[in-house]
Amino acid sequence: MKKIVISTGGGDAPGLNAVIFAVVHACYKRGWEVYGSRDGYGGFLDLDDMVRLTPKDVAEIYSQGGTILGSTNKGNPFSLPVENLAGEIQVVDISDKIMRNFSRMGFHCHIAIGGDGSLEIAHRFAEKGMQVIGVPKTIDNDLEETERTFGFDTAVSTATEALDKLHSTAKSHNRVMVVEVMGRDSGWIALYSGISGGADVILIPEIPFDMDEVCAKINDNELHGKHYSIVVVAEGAVTQDGAAFNKGTGELGRQEVVLGGVGEYVASEIRKRTDKDTRSLVLGHLQRGGSPTTFDRLLALRFGAAAVRMVEEGIFDHMVALVNSKMVPVPITSAIRNRKKVSLDSDKMQTAEDIGICFGHSSGSWRFS
Amino acid sequence: MKKIVISTGGGDAPGLNAVIFAVVHACYKRGWEVYGSRDGYGGFLDLDDMVRLTPKDVAEIYSQGGTILGSTNKGNPFSLPVENLAGEIQVVDISDKIMRNFSRMGFHCHIAIGGDGSLEIAHRFAEKGMQVIGVPKTIDNDLEETERTFGFDTAVSTATEALDKLHSTAKSHNRVMVVEVMGRDSGWIALYSGISGGADVILIPEIPFDMDEVCAKINDNELHGKHYSIVVVAEGAVTQDGAAFNKGTGELGRQEVVLGGVGEYVASEIRKRTDKDTRSLVLGHLQRGGSPTTFDRLLALRFGAAAVRMVEEGIFDHMVALVNSKMVPVPITSAIRNRKKVSLDSDKMQTAEDIGICFGHSSGSWRFS
Amino acid sequence: MKKIVISTGGGDAPGLNAVIFAVVHACYKRGWEVYGSRDGYGGFLDLDDMVRLTPKDVAEIYSQGGTILGSTNKGNPFSLPVENLAGEIQVVDISDKIMRNFSRMGFHCHIAIGGDGSLEIAHRFAEKGMQVIGVPKTIDNDLEETERTFGFDTAVSTATEALDKLHSTAKSHNRVMVVEVMGRDSGWIALYSGISGGADVILIPEIPFDMDEVCAKINDNELHGKHYSIVVVAEGAVTQDGAAFNKGTGELGRQEVVLGGVGEYVASEIRKRTDKDTRSLVLGHLQRGGSPTTFDRLLALRFGAAAVRMVEEGIFDHMVALVNSKMVPVPITSAIRNRKKVSLDSDKMQTAEDIGICFGHSSGSWRFS
Amino acid sequence: MKKIVISTGGGDAPGLNAVIFAVVHACYKRGWEVYGSRDGYGGFLDLDDMVRLTPKDVAEIYSQGGTILGSTNKGNPFSLPVENLAGEIQVVDISDKIMRNFSRMGFHCHIAIGGDGSLEIAHRFAEKGMQVIGVPKTIDNDLEETERTFGFDTAVSTATEALDKLHSTAKSHNRVMVVEVMGRDSGWIALYSGISGGADVILIPEIPFDMDEVCAKINDNELHGKHYSIVVVAEGAVTQDGAAFNKGTGELGRQEVVLGGVGEYVASEIRKRTDKDTRSLVLGHLQRGGSPTTFDRLLALRFGAAAVRMVEEGIFDHMVALVNSKMVPVPITSAIRNRKKVSLDSDKMQTAEDIGICFGHSSGSWRFS
């Protein structure tokens, strides 16, 4: 009988509980025991945070958002900031302690569900001898080596639903609605929700934008009798001219951008340049919450079950990945090397262009930039 | 055969189209003609904006958000700012022109759907001799004389759904989530969505709040092992100590509040005082959009049908209202006199208190303030 | 310190858990203890089924369907069928045993949430000396003395959502869609969902219908260029001509109705008489499940909190009711006397008529029947 | 300037309108004209049914269920049953007439959206010289050569949502709920929704089932303290023992199965054999309706845009397909040859087994059948 420990780390993603559900059931079927470590590596440091998980304990969680194991960031165990009695912050390495407790408790393997940060830590434990399997988690869908991550479809659905709601009010009032969605390094959520939600303009980190192009599209809509526009902006989108507004160069920029984000910046520029009644909205954490979509439930359950099969096959220091619609193991190291960007010559981008979406690029088409 | 004209004015509210649907059908049944005036009184000024509406034209709109008649604010026809050739803004009264055109087109009655601003204008036209019937519209549910207005249930549902989504992520990450909802003068949306969405704290304009009380509740949650809290704030909520932060008196106040709204202010204070990971979100226009709930559809259809029955009975300069669960006419003038506030001794407030919700009032209970 | 026991009985209704949530919190605030009796009176018979309920035990259940206390029908304690060793069924009265255990455990009061059956049993216990408070539960909204019951808005929303879905496919394929909804004795769900969901025909128990009228409406739609129709049928709807098809008197009736329900009967008649492609659907238990709507959550929480206030005020053998939008106590006996029927001269019925809905009555209008 | 004609045929699938939307926009961008033929080939027979489609005509339809072109089955143009004056039905071939009109109107290409029936007809027109491009449509996801078809994700989501709703009521009342979903030849919808919706048993056409196994699973649940079960049955599921109950061979079979479907059969058997309170529900047309999910919108838009690119590249008599996550052309003939069955050695099936789902196969595992 094997003993498996499972943990969840990093930001929230709908589907975390479904992974846990599948791991617990797949282990139960094999006669193995599963333990959950609370708040990342918390259970390795305090036995009260190491909980036995049986099918009964995870009943019905496959449809719930969040994670029953918690995911409060305690920091990197290899360089953890702790406060000493004098109130000073010191950075300590508690990885040996974790390794010791892992062995003492007789665990066979650790299934670590997390983003690239958590996966890197998992890999470092693998180097120290821990049998580790990674399950990728990023709502942004920007992890290399896996076609999809769970949580992404739910985030996109939430964003699209918001666009649907804003549509009717934008139309009734001849307004421009600017919606800022998640995506610091990549534009996946913006692209998918923008296409599905009828956006006129989509601004993503992969294609630096030009406000003139954005406003040209809005004015063109007017000309064609469409007196409202929907603009979707990824939080990591940047202007084309190198004026890195994130640093806040101008008087206006400072306030608007530093405090309000790129969505509010875009809205205020549209307001100034087109004279249209323009409103902005930041979806924020709404995108991380709620019951996972059917798509994400199935995907997360597959990830969890595949992780247990990898334990069975003895494939460690690897991450479960979706490749050609199949669950396969890939080395953790190769998975976390790079962020997956939106591919500019995909048929999704072509579709977006074909249905008239503007990406704010000044040379007419982003493809010839 | 009567000719009826209908218009929608002011901010968006889910159910506007359902009112139009009911008016068109109820008139059709009586053999009357219905015309829609675009963008408020637009159709009275430009015949292109006066459209004939038959059952076919309104097919299926009962379930759609927005308004097919548009609702772009052109201003008050009794004092309309217009630009002359020299580029100067002049205020003109175009009400006589509208009266003339109303007569010329042979309209029997004008059914005006709108908030207190639009209803007041409708009343002034009634004083000039126009046969007018008002249909109240406010998403805030703050109109005196009617127990409910359509759009409110949809707004509350959207806000509650958002609270549900934030719940799981707040819990997984031990966070405080602050959600700012609509309600400049009254706390109806905050109160209803807060109770239904499991809020720990609800801040409404009717009960000026004290940040110490808010933080005491959050700390009390910690003590009871609940490491996350949900705070719902109406956009018009104010602090108790008279420091009207809306005016921006302090260094912090200025930036945070003027730019970020009361929700962001509350979040930043909680962050400072409790050291909890605290996030804020402004729901904004999401609350005005989307398909109306079943409740709002039925209510809006009843308002529309009742307005037509009032035409039949010759009751003008009145507004349709929901009183004791029945549709009754009330004089427009009495309806727009005051805003309906949350009644502090209602059983809803008692329920909120009974299930442990904090209203941020320092004397322990808001009832003894 | 008082000890309160709470139970849920009868069919499922979204909001049951919200009532429990409110009772537990309102008692906790008063320093009282709450116990839950599983499966109706199960906890009075077996201590294992009597569970202590604290705020922690009911965390987040306000948004969940079903009931954490279970509601498996064990039968009426005053005449309970039990099997003896010889395998014979005997009817026994176990009410004295329940009374004894109620006293022994030191309970102050029993809050019984249930439909008319459960409320009548509660009243009989009140006659035996148990301090009882009833909370009405019926998804059909057909309980006299209370304007609304929780669960009804959710059931109507589920039915309306189904109508919305069927709309597009009915329209694309020029079909008649017949949807059978709950309502054995009254047409509330059919009426509300039918109006909100764009039905052409609504058949309710209160207005016996004539298939000729139903088909006339469908044909009239054709004439007006609307090549599809939506028909909503309450499960208890009956034909006008006295041919009580429920009893299965005719050749056709037997098979179709006994096996397929009134919805399938109506569909098959339409198919035969109009030659239209006609499909039928029975919504069934979908209407009893799922997370309660915002409206139902608030209503159920108010019911629960009001019940606890009634304990405080010592008002027993009464049921909480919604009267004039307020929570008030009414004697249980008067509440269960009659079923609340759809009032045929309400403005809801007028609205339905005004927007062109047919009720299948042959004299042109049901009002002159 | 090219003139393109587009048509939709067969049963409804959410996403049809999104395909039309993309085709119209992608053609508009290229300066081409688009016409829509109503009700399949209706526009080729009656000019009134051939409508010009511009971006304005398709505004916002990407989010709507159904098809604006209608899809009423008029039959196969190569062998169309028509009634002559004497009232006799004759089968005629009107394909030449359609070819003539196609040429006369100067169409460059016909984009036919449809299932295998419609695609086969399209291919026969291709053989007669019509430049045809197919877009696959089947809610069942059972078309060879394409990994996915639009509408499937929406159908699965609707089914999963229903399972979620039934869950709470099944649990509260210790019931078995049997849900019959679409899938005459393949179990895709049953498999996906069953896994995502927490089913205990999934019965699909690919794995003939044994009622003993089904009941064994339900009893096993009891033993483990789970007093309710969810059973998902594809409408085409059959029993293992060769007793093809569809033909109604036995005493029980006839009534229950012929009239009630396999779901009702399974429910009645469970009721008899386990004595559990068991209810059944047929989801039926709910699965074909409603707004497409985000996933389906994006997929359908990609199909539409890819079809237009195929026109540009002159690839005819081919169908757009999703292969390795990319849009590629495949010959229509190869696409319609076989139905795509659920692959029994996929990781989805393994996942289902790993989380304890029973497929009703008697040898313990369907894999060794």
C-alpha cells in the first residue's frame, strides 16, 4: 500500500478540487492512502495541516471552485522569509526539514498542483530525492508543453458572460465598453473571450497597440451605423510606441494607469479622442472563482487520474500535460522554461481578423509587424 | 383606433424591453397602434426616429436586456444645451416643439418609461396638456410609491452570483474580498445581495460606517476559525465620523477614494488595519446588463400591460406602481418626491443581524443610533 | 439557554438549507443550542440522527439546494406502517414516544419546515403539548395564508430557462414545443414561467382546457407568420369537456396519458390536429433542484430568522407567513385548510391575456366561464 | 466579387448562427456577397427564401441558439416526396432544378452546414458540378475526421447542469436519479456529462450493459454510506444479453421501453431490483437549445472563417475539420463514411474508471469484453 501526499499552491483556478477528487478516487481504487498538505507545504511542517483524504472527504467537490486544501502563499521553502524574535526578517531554507518529514511519514510520492513557481519548487525537491509529480495550474493557459490547463475555460466563460451583459447596455446607450481581463504575459483569456463575446477590439501583450488604431476602429463602427463598441484588454497589454505607460511617464498616465490599470488608460484615451461615452470595468478575481465549467471539470479530473497512473508507472519529476488531446508526462524542467504566447499565425487569430476584430496594430495587420 | 407613443429614458435596466413588449401586445389586442420614440424624445424631433412597433417588431425581446428604443441621454427638453454656429452652448426649451409634434402625429397618449428625472419631465409635459403615463425604472429600487421596480432583481442576482464566485477563492486563500455594488442613495442592492451572498459586512448609505467596527468583525471571524470575509459596499456608503471622504480631505483619501471609489477605500483600510490579504472589485455596469431574471420579466410585463389599461381608463399624469402586490396608478408627482431608503426596522434588516451580518455601526447596533 | 430542534420534511425545495442556516445563526446569536433531526422525526427515534448544529456546521449552505438534514419520507408518526417479525405491515402510533424523547432531551421548541402534510403533523404534536413552529415549504406556492414560499422562484426560473432554450430550436424548425411543469392542484409555476418564457398557450388546473382552443391559437400563430408555438402545461391541467382523461376513459387517453402525462397527451393531440412537428418534454425534478435564486435565498433566510423570533416571543402552534411583504405568524390550522389557487382576476392573468396568451378556454375568455 | 450561398440543414445545434456570422464577416472582408438559403435548399426553389446577408443582418447572432436560416426538413432534393393533385405521394428528383438556379444566380460556391445526411447531399451536388464546402454539424460529436463539432460542448454543459440540479435532491431524499441524454449511436454526451456531473453509472451504446452490474454499483454505494446514485443513460444504450429491448420482446419491455425509452426502462428495473426510490428524466431537446457556450462559439466561428478561406483557396467537395487542434479540409466522402464511437481505451474512459464510474459491463471491466 502506497501513501501519497497532494498539495495545491499559488493562485486560485476552478478545477483544483476536481484534481484532488480524481487523485483521491484513483488512489482509493488502487488501495493507496492519500493525504492532503494544507496551504502548500504546510502539512510537512505541522501535522495538524496534514489531512487524510478518503472518497467521503471529497464527495461532490469536483464541481466546486477553490481548493479544500487551501493555497495561502507561505513562500518558497528554499528561501522562506521568517521573522525572528527581534522582529527582523531572515531568509531560511526549510527544504531539508520538509524532506525529513516526507520520509518520516512514509510517503511514496508527492503530487504537486501548481503554477510555474510551485512546479519549480517541486522540481527542486525532486532533485533532493523526493518522488514528485506535477499537475500544471494556470488560469492564463500560458504554460508551455500542455495544450490546455484547467480553469482557463471557466475564466474565459466568465469573461464572455460579462461581455454579453455589457453588450445590451452598450448598445442601448451608444457606449464604448472597455473590459480588462487577466493575462499579464499572454493574451489567451482576452483573445478567447473577445472572439466569443463579440469584441470589436482585442488588446494583448503579444501585439503592442496604437491608440490611433483602436480609435480608428471605433470611428469606423460609427460610420457603419454601429454606435457602440466593445474593447477587451489583457492586463499586460502595452502600447506600441515604446511609451511604457506602466512606468507612468505623463501627468495623466501616472494617475490613470498606475492606479487604474491599462483598461482605465485605454478608456480614458478613447473618451478624449472619440468623444464617445466610454466606461471601463476590471473583471479581476471574478475570473478565478465559481464552479468549473464542464470542460474544466473533465480536464481537471483527467489530470488527476493521469497523475496517479504516473505514480503507478514510476515516472517522477514529470508533469502531466495535454498533448494532442492525450495525457502524457513531460519533464517539469522543460514545462516551466518558457511562457506560452498567443501564436499570431494560428487559425484563431485569422478567425478574429476575418470577423473584423482590430488588434490595435498600426501597420494595418499585426502579421506584418 | 388610438395611437400610442412609447419612450425609454435614463440608465439601463433589464426589463425595459419586456415593458415595450407588453405595451405593444396589449395595444395590438385593443386594435391600437404603437410608435416608439428613439432615444427619449428623439422621435418627436426627427420622424426617422419615430418607429412603428407591431408584435412582429418586438418578437422575443421580453427576454433581452437593454432597450430597442435606445436611451442615449439628449438632455432635458425643457432646458436643453445646444451648440450654436459660433460654438457657444445655449440652453433652449424645445418642449413646445415636442407638444406640437405630439399633436400633429395624432398621438393619444405617451407612455414614458424612466427614472425620476424622466418622470419629472413627463409630468411637465402632462402640465402642458400631453396625456402621459409613467412607468418607473430604477435598478436601485429606490422609488417611493412602488414596492419594486424591474431590473432590481436582475442586478441583485448578478451581484450575488459575483459574491458566490468570490467566495471560493476568498476561502481558499484566506482573503478579504470587498465588492462595491450600485446604490448611490440607498443600500437596496447591497443589502439584498449581501444577505443572499453570504456577506460578513454590508455597508449602505443609510448607516454611516466606522472602519473599526468593520475590522472588528473581520477579526472576530478569524477568532472563530473563519479566515476569510466578504464585504459588500454600496457606492454611496459613507463613514460615520463625518469625515466625508467623498470630498477627499486627507492625503490617502484623495487618491484612493476619488479615483478608486469607496470600495477601494474600505479595502485599503482593512489591509492596513488587519494585515489580511484584501482585494476589491467594482461590479459597475455588469449590474445593468443581461437578460432579466424571471422575476423581472414578469414584473416588467405587468407594468407594461397595466400602463395600457390605464390608457383605457383615461388615467393620466399617473405612474404605474406595485402596491400590496397589485398594479395601481399613483400620481407622478408623489412618486418622484423622495427616494425610498432601506427601512432600518424591517424584518430584512433583522434577518441580516440575526445571521451575524455587521453594518459597521459603532454603537453595537444601528438601530440605536 | 434554550435548546431548539429543527427538522425538514416532504419533497425537496431550494431554500431548505437557507432556512436551517438562518435558524442556526439566529439561535447562536441568542446563546441557544440547535439540534437537527434527520429525515423528519428520525432524530427523536434514534439519537444518532439527532445532530448538533453550530454556525460552522452550516457554513455556506445558504446557497445549496437540498437539505443537510435529509427528508426521506418515513411516514406519519401518528399512523406509521411498520413490518413485524412475521412480515406483516401494521400501523402504529409512535407519537407518544416522540413526545417523551422531546421532553427527555430538554427541547424548548421544534421548528418544523414542511408542506401541508408535515405542518398538519406538527400541529397534532402541538395539540399533545409540543411547542411547535411551522415554516411553510411548497415549491408550488399553493399554501394559503402566505404570499410566497421559498423554492417557487427557483422552480419558475428553471422552467423559464428551459423555455428559453426550447425557443430557438422551436423557431428554427417551425415546431410546437409542449413543456409539462409541476403543479398538481394549482397553475402557479405554469403561469409564471409561461408569461416570463414567452409561451403562446398556458394550461393550468384552474382553467379546464379545450384542445380546439389550443389548436386555434397555434393555427392563428401560423396565420401571423409565427410558425412555432410554445405550450406550457401544469401536470394537473384537465380537459374542459369533463372527459377526465386522468382516469383514462378513451382509447387514446389510456396509453398516452397514463404513461406519458398530460403534456404528452396535449402534444399528441396537437400533432394529430394541426399536422405540426410537435415535441414534448417533462421538466420533472429539475424544478426541485439546484442552488436557490437570490430571491429564494433571501426569502428562506427571512423565514428562518422569523421562526426564531417567534420562539423568543413564545408564539407556538403557528406558522411563519409572508403577508403584505412582512413576516407574520398565522395559526398552522388556518394555513393548511385550503390550497391557494391562481386567482383568475389578478393583474397577472390580465397581463397574460394582454400579451396574447391562450388559456385553452372555449368561451373565448376564461373569465366568463 | 464572388457570390456565396450558405445553408443550414438537419437538427438544431448551438453554434449554427455563429458559423453564419463568421462566413458573412469573412466574405464581407474579402468584398464578396453572401446569400442565405432558407430551410436547406429552399432558396434555390423560391427566390423569396434566398436572403442577402450583410454584417448588419447578422449582428449579435454569434451568441444565439438556433439558426436564422431555418432548418425545416424538406427532404432530400434527389428523392423528394411530393404530393400531386390527386393527393398521391410521388418521389421526384429536383437536383437539376437546384443546379440550374445555382448557376443562374451566379453563385461561386455553396457552404452547406449540416450533419452526415446534409453533407452527403452536398457531395452529390458537388458531383454534379456545384462548388461545395461542408461544415460539419452534429450535437453528438460522432462525425469521423473531426475531433469536435460545435454544439456538443453546449449539450454536455446543459446535461451536466441538470445533473448538478438533480444531485442535491437525490441526496436529500436518498434517491436514484436516471437521466437519459442524447446519443443514438455513440455515448459522447453521456460520457462527458456523466464524468463532469458526478455520475455513478454511465450507460453508452458502445458498451452493452447488464442490469445486475448497474444494481451492484448502486448497492455498493449504499454499503459505503452513499444512499443516492446518479445514472446517465445515452438514448441508444442497449442491454448486454442480446435481449434487444428496443424491439419489445418481453412482458415488461413493451410498454415501458417502447413508450418510455431506455432511461425509463433502467429506472423501472432499478426500482424493482433495489427497492430504492428511483426517478427518471429525459433531457431531450433542452440539449439542442440555448446560447452556445464560449467553447462552441469560438469553435463555430473558426469553422465558418475556415470555410471562407477554403473558398479562397479553391478547395471544394471538402469539409472543414478540426484535426490536431487546427482547421483543415477533409474530403466530404471520407467524413461521412463512419460514425465516431467512444474510444474505449482513451484516457477519458480510464479517468471514468479511476473515479469509480460503472459502465454496467458484467465481466468487471468493459475493456476485457
